[in-house]
Amino acid sequence: MSFTDEAQSDVPLLSEKHSGIPPFLLEKARKAKVGVFETRTKPKATRNRLPVIPHGIEEQVFVDALGELGKQLGTENVERNDKPLRDGWYMEHPNTHDLMAVVDEEELVPSAMVYPGSTEEVQQVVLWANKYHIPIFPISMGRNLGYGGAAPRVRGSVLVDLGRRMNKILDISSQDYTCLVEPGVSFFALYEAVREKGYDHLWVDVPDVGGGSIIGNTVDRGVGYTPYGDHWACHSGLEVVLPTGEVIRTGMGALPGNNTWQTFPYGFGPYADGIFSQSNFGIVTKMGMTLMPNPGGYESFMYTFQKEEDLDQVIEIIRPLRIGNILENVAQLRHVTQTIAARGQPRSDFYKGEGTIPDDVVHSIVSTYPIGDHSWVYYGMSYGPPHIRRYKLDIIDAEFKKVPGARRIDPATLPADEYFWARDRIAAGIPDIQELRWVNWMPNGAHIAFSPVSPIRGADAKKLFELAKRRHDEFGIDLFPAFCVGLREMHLIVELVYDRADPQKRQDVLSCLRHLVDDAAACGYGEYRTHLVLMDQVAGTYNWNDGALMKFHEKLKDALDPNGIMAPGRCGIWPKQYRGRGWEMTKTSGENTQGDGIASPSQ
């Protein structure tokens, strides 16, 4: 497909493809696609691609092994990664590489993609990988953009794309408020299924963009924005294929004939689910999830705060309200730069100079917007019948207006395309696609996140904001911070937006992030989630007691995955065959993604 054809092709519908868009969002998706391709200057890949082969495997052995797997899965479900790399965009994303690459796009690519259609076929893939000592890298749908997308950590791994054929909603219980899904079920798909069944009493908690896999988002500990926003806390029961091919069910799923797999997550004995979250200890093929009851009404609200220095006071106000559940959903306090970028216009529309966009330019722009000039904006939602909402909203209003210059924005004054309405829908469990418009800030827009966790304290928010601002100024990168406040902790999510076609911009972003990770760790703040190329560095910051936690993870890895075939390097956990061979990527190691081979099976 040519670049022009790619840009002009229509967005696939959910009825046509498991990763498609629901009809009610089609026009918005079409406009989003136009915005993406209008800012794309990266030429279509034309380089002559050499065959990608797993480390330590002879090419003919690999070809024969793929042929053997093709006989088991069907030849149409085994595909070499030998065609030109095509980036696509969020709704038509690749599984051949990272759409938002921060290193050269050829570095983190699979040798082949395989598409199992059942748990039994996943077992076959795993047993095949063990037979030939070929590394595999499972994905649910590959939309973990900003964290590596569909790319494997080890070049030449065989990508196990679960979502293409394993995308069934196995159960929705209208009585228990639960569901059971396969890896290819997106938040879009579950929302549509609940609507089609007429289950108005059920809500689906959704993340910022609804096209991702429910399982993929949950096992990576992603979040949504209703009171059920902690997705990992809301899951119940896993089916997992272990690295040696056995299948287990966790929690009540281990009891034959049980009827509580999705309602009671623990079962009896040690709680095993945790080792399959942010790990490489197994492939999750089924997962249960709790659904939120319709609260009987909801009302979004938004406050703006005028000065950056208000941050300390605002966070101090938020903490007791959030802990006391007066602020009920994941609180979002966003910086003014995001107000501008969220409109989807390129930076060059506002400023063409070098370095970060000046504050006076930012405030001059935003002062013309319906919500007016500000430095911080809070997006929230109150749930329940009108009299319940009014009680809580009056408390919130009185507290926020203790900040000089604070204003509550009347939603009736906002146009239909104002970003506020996207937050309104998401906090009401209605998936959207508007969030990634801010990636258009740069040509060939890509993003990668700095995401430390801290207490909900004004002093901590101020320290992290100043730390991020200092490094962004140093590297000339515009700062897009948002504080997402849970019940007793707070994530600072800083999205670094860059031109992925510019090697220097990629290097600047990666250097900035490596400094930020170490800066934050020195102050006691750790990342909760990170990109593939930063996983070793982030894992290395969790080094209390001479790295005792990583040593424990390595013991688990060696016991569960003796041949080291399952997603080597994911979350900084390397099989013994890779350790001490230069695979780890840190601030001091340089940006070489590939180590010095692997130990042979006999070593």
C-alpha cells in the first residue's frame, strides 16, 4: 500500500476487525487520522531489509521450524517479518515494529509473527519455542504505544499476536457485574457488547484511548477514570500458559466446577496472579474483570488555577478529598501546555523557535480559549443522584476556591469539541479516541512517558514538577505534565512528544528520560511503568538490599522458564542465558539494544 493509499483508506470498523472502531466514533477517528497524516513527513521505508533471524539460530533451521509451526497453526497464521515496515497509526497499528520508535525502528523487530487461535494453540507455540530455543514475545493487541507498542525487547524474537484470533468476550454477567475476556477484546468491543445486550446498569471503566486490549492494559497495570480505575485491582482470575507449556487457572479458577472465578480473586493458598503482571512468567489467555454499577447519574466538573505556584496548595486540597472519596474518580490535574496540545494542532502553528515554547506565548494562546488563561486545570466527575452530587460538589467548590483566582468552568459555555467533553465521556465509562491528538504537536509525532509515583503531597508534586521542568529545559523539550491522583498515591505522567523521524530528537528524548529516571530515584520516586528500552534502568532503581527483589525475580524466571524463551528482558528480567552479556540498557551502557549473543543450551 502506498503512503497516499494508506492515508486515504478508511478506518476499519469493529464489525470488520477486532481492533476496529465502533460506529459512534467513526467520524472522530477519520478526523484523527487526517490530523496524523497531515503532520507526517517521514518517508515511507524503502531500505532493503535483510532477513531477521533469532539469536543463535541458523537461518535454515529457523525457516524449517517456522514451516513446522505453520503445519500446526495453519500457514496463514505464521508470517515472516520481511516486508517494508509501515507505521500506520493508532487504529491501524503495525505488529512488525514499534510505531513510536525511540531507537532505530529496525532494532526492536520480530523475525516473524504468529497468530494462535486458542489456549491450546498458544501451548503449541510455547512448546515449539522450547524445542528450538527460539525467544517469543507475546502481545495482546500491540497498542501499548509510548511503552514499546508491539516491539519485542530482543530483536528476532517471534511475536505471538494473541488478539487477531483470540478476541472473544466469553461471558458478561449482568447479575455479578463481571466479564471474562480473551486478549483481543478492546475496551471499545466490551463497551459495545454491553450496550448491545441492553445492560444499562453496567459500566465499563476505560483508559484515555479505548482501542487497547483489556488484558494487555490490565496486566501492565494501566488505569481508567471511573471509581473502578485501578484495572489490576478490578481483575479476578487468570488463565495462563506457562513458559514450559502447562496451563493454570488462578484464584477460584483452579476449582473444577466453580462459579466464583470472576467474583472472588484469591481462591486458596498463595496469590499467584501478581507474578503475571508486568513480567515474563507466562501468557495470559483469559481474564476476569469486574464491571461498575451504573451510579444513577453523573456530572463532570472542571476548575482552573492561575499560577504554577498554586500546585502545592491544590494537591494539599486534593489529598483529603480523594482519600475521603469526595473526589471519586482518578483525579487529573493537567498543565496548561496540554490544554493547547490537546487541540491537535502542531507546535509550529504557535511557535517556530528553538527550545521550549515560552511561557508568555503559552498564556497568550490559551487566553483566547473558552476556558481562559490558567496554569493548571482539574478534571473531575461526581457520581450518583442529583442530591448526592450536589452535596459533594459543594464541598469541592468550597475547597478549591480557597486557592486565589480559582474558577469553576461552566460546561454550558464550552463547545462540543472542547477537550473537557472527552474527559466527561471517559469518566462516564464511554470510550473515546481524542486523547492522542496532542501527539500531533510534533511532525511524525510519537510519545514516551516519565511516570514516577509519589505521595499525594504538595511538596512532592512541586519537587517532581521542578525536576521535570529543569531537564526538559536542558534538552529543549516541551513539558506536558499531568498529576493522576489515586486513593493514597499520585502518578506524575509526563508525556515527551518527539519527531520519531529525527534521530537527534529521539536521542534527546531518551537522554532526558534517562536523567529523569535517576533524578527521581535519588529523591525516592520510582516509575510505575516504562518503555522497553528503559526497563533495565527502571528495574535497577528498585535495588534495596543489594537488589534482592531482582534476584527473587531471576529465581522465578529460571524456575518457570529454564530455556529462557518467554519475552527475555521484559521489565528488566533476563533469563540466565542472557545475563552478563551486555543486554541491559542503562544510562551508562549506551543505547545498544542487542547484547553479545546468548549462552548455548549446553552451557
